[in-house]
Amino acid sequence: MKDPNQSNKSNLVDAVQFHDQIASEWSQKYKSGVFKQRFKLWSKILKKYLKSDETWLDAGCGAGDLTKVIVEHCTHTIAFDPSENMLQSLRSNTEIDLKKVSTYNGNINDLSFIEEKKVSGIICSSVFEYLKNIDPALNECHQILQNDGKLIVSIPAKGFNIRYIQNILRRIGIIFNVNLFNYLEHSVFHETKENFIQILYQNGFDCLEVYDFKPNAEKILYSFMAPVIYIYVAVKK
């Protein structure tokens, strides 16, 4: 039987290499389009749950766009990413008060560099989708969270949505040797809302609320589609 942890490691390596290549342009993506819309929703959620006297972890922080939001509202922030290039982008961001941030090169499957019950909350934006088996990562999050600590995580949704169409176009493109939506090569985990809430429960979390994200939701075309991602707010049991 194939070791799920080894499968996770292999896929993570590929995903890290992919993000290393686009690190220099990552923050720029958040200034327009779908990324800007998603950032607005994330900011709304974070501002609801962040408290000034808390320590939060940005797990898979990328270039630090959401890290900046946490830093503006919390006493201390821990940020890590498996991509060293992404971390360099964060460390060179003059809009982030780096005196309030501890940065690490690491991955979500091994959080042993953080003390148990150390953090008040964890955010994972576009992280779990690169794991074929998410249970080890959820277990790591559970260990370092304080009692009643919050986990806020985004998961691509199963169903007829924009990613579903992108996957079809990507398969057609491969036939003609055209590489479309190449991030989908690395995004391997998606789930229905009901099933992921159950997965959270099985790993020691109660789901408090779920936010739907549809890009350009005001457009009639998208109103007939399922959300692209769900953002779950869960609490450690």
C-alpha cells in the first residue's frame, strides 16, 4: 500500500517548485481580479475573529498578503511557507511590521517547530488543496492550537463551478499541447461542504460557519454555478 505521507510529500515538492517560480508576481495578483475579490472576503473573516492579545499562525503564508492583515490586528504572528522564494517576498514587504512576525521555512505536515497549544488561531489559504491526504495536517493544527482555538481554512468546492470548466479546458488543451490553468496540475484536494465539515469533526474540530466564494458573483453566469471555494471557520474541540 502506498504511504499517504509519502504521496503528500511528493505532491508538495511539485507544488512548492510551482510557487517558487511565481513568487515574485504573487502579491501583484492580489491587486485585481479574482485574487482581489478573494482577499476582500478573507480580510472580512479575519477582522471578525482576530483579537489584539493573540498569536496567530499563517500556515502557507505565501508572500504575506494575509499575514499583513493578521499583523495589523494581533500582538504576534507566526508565518511559514515551504517556498523560500515566497518567504523572501514577505520579508522584503515594507508594508508588514516584521518586528511582530516570526517567519519559518516549513510545511503544514510538520509543525513541530511550534510549541503545543501555542497559537490562538491558524489560517490556511490555498494550502490543503495541494495535499492528497489532509488528516496529518489537521492533526498538526490541532496540536498547536490552544483550547477553543480557531482554524480558518479554504477548500476548493466539488461541483459545477469555474474550476470544473477550467479542468475540462485544461484536458482539451493537453491534447493540443497547450498548457492551460497549470495550477490545477498541483491542486489535488477538493470536497463538498457537507463532507469537509464531517472531516473537520473527525479530526477534532467543530465547524462554526462557512463562507462561499464565487468570483464576480454578481454576473448571471456565475449565479448558476457552485462556489469555487468554501472558507471554513472551525474551533478546536
